[in-house]
Amino acid sequence: MNHNNVTTPIARALQNVSEVVGVCEVVGNVTTNNNTLATVVFEPALCGLYGAAPSLAPVLILLLVCFLLLAVFGNGCLVGVILTTGHMKEPGNYFLVAMALTDTALALVYNPIAISGLAHGSYPAGPWCRLQAFFIIFLSVLSLHSLLGVWLCRYVHIAYPLNYKRVLTRRRMVHAMCLCVLIAAAPAALGVSPIHAFTVGASEEVLKDFEQPQTLITPCLAGPEGTILSVSVNLVAMVAIVCLVVLICCETRRNQTKHDQKMTWNAQAEDRESKMQAVYTLLIVVLVNWITWLPAFVVTILMKFGAVSLAAASPWIDVATIILQSATFSDSLVYAFRYHIYRRALKKMYREIQNIFTDA
């Protein structure tokens, strides 16, 4: 099939190819040492939901725009309420602010590029693709480790209700956040470095394949070393979160049975309910994150073991990516329903606007 028979946006993305030989593949001409050779080239514009049905582009664009607005608005309200409410200015919530800002940045890094790709039938390439690959890994790892920081602070609140202020000092919080940034930066930097090109033994061809996404909706991929390292540190963080959940449950049961722990709880009776509500909210956040990550994990495993090919799995990769992208605002939705975050933020905004007009 000639590429002129393909829909217009895809044809614009394939101006230098001579023939479409299958889903996600085209025949192109490569010139090496004054010799022109025909070669099969992977083409993201022919993959995924867009490649299967370009007419879906407006629907997908609308969905991604809604996701972007939800991420910015939801996380913005969450940050605003935490920073302007006295009892929420506790050390653990600083990690919550970091997670909300990270999720917002992740949406800003991914959604506009995906929307532009769907609108024009093209995708970022070269340095722009590497930049996106870096920030996708960096922000994803940082978000999860910020959630780990929230759980760690919550455990200190439960286990040491009278001494947590001495344990969770501002200096320790700064050091912990810096450590999270370093952990997130390591796999991101390794993933976009050219080290994988030398280990494979290739040069420009490998780098060219590296500097493009799998589909128009998926973000640019990092090198295998960075991807493996990011998955590893995220798994460690998830195991640590599970361990903290178990420890918190054990501490809660101990507090309710031992006399000295009961006295401790009685000394802070007004805070116990709010602390346990925070624990349950974090459990919901973790469960929602697991649900959003599950489709991408299943598709990756199936492709890794050769159960499905990239061409066959590409529409499902797009679906899994869209579901995974919902994690950028699902946390704020959970907090909105649990703490009426949106309503409180909107009330404060309304009062601020009203005061501006009154003063004028």
C-alpha cells in the first residue's frame, strides 16, 4: 500500500517513505556511503489508537485536555488548601504538596505533546524526545517516592504521637526531599544517556529509534538501563509503602490494647480521628494508583514475554497509557471527596475575589 492512500495527517508524517508494509512499519530509503538501501522502519504514526482509527483523534484530544485541566485544577486546589490551612501545615503534608506539584508537572510534560501529536499526526524527535523521556521517568519516580515520604511521616505520627515534632524536623524533611530528588534523577539521567547505544553496539540507527515514542499517545521512551532502574526503585518504594501500612496497623492495634499507649492516645484524643482518617485516605490513594498502573504492567509483561507483538498491542498500550495518565489527578480527587478540598478551595478563591472587588 502506498503512503498516499493513508489519511492526510499520517501522510504528512510519512513524506520520506515509499510503502506501508504493515501496522507500525513502512519501507524507507536509507543512504549510507553513497548507497541507497530500502529498509523497514518503525513508524509511531501508524501505531496505536490513532493508527487504527485516525477519526478518534478529536475524542482523544478532548480526553487529554480534560485530564490536563483536572490535574492542574485538582492538584492546585490541594496545594492551596494545605498551604493556607493551619492544621494541615504538618511535615507529612509537605510531601503531599511535592507529590501534587510533581503530578501537575507530569501532566504538563505529557499532555500538551500528546495533544499536539494527535492534532498534527506527528511526534517529537531528537532532543525534545529525550527531554520528555527524562522528565517522564524523573517525575514518575519522584511522585511515588513523595508518596512514600507521606506514609513514613504518617507512621511517625501514629507511632510517636507525642514526639513526632521532634522526629520530623524541618532539616530532616529537607534532607528527605533532596534524597527523593536524587533517587528520581539517577534512572532518568541513565535512561537518556547514550550508554545503551554503546552496549548494543549501534550508533545513529539505534539512537534514532530511541528518540521516538511507540505511538502518538505514548511518551518518548528512555533507554533500557534507565527504565529497568526506575522500575526497580519504584518497586522498592511500593514494598516500603506496604511495610509501612502493616506497621501502622500494628501500631494502631497496640495503641488500643496497651494501657500506656491508651494514655498516649487519650492525651491526643482530638487528633486520633483525623490521623486515622489520613491513614485511610492514603490507603485509598495507593489502591487507586495500583489500579491505574495495572493495565500498563499487564501489557508490558505480555510484550516482554512475547505473548503479543508491538503492532497487536499498540492500541492497548494507548489505553493503558491513558489510564496511567489519570494518576496525575486521581490523588487530588480522593482528597477532594475525603476532605472537601475543592469546595474549600473554591470558597477561599471566591472570598479573595470578593475582597478584591470590595476594596476597589
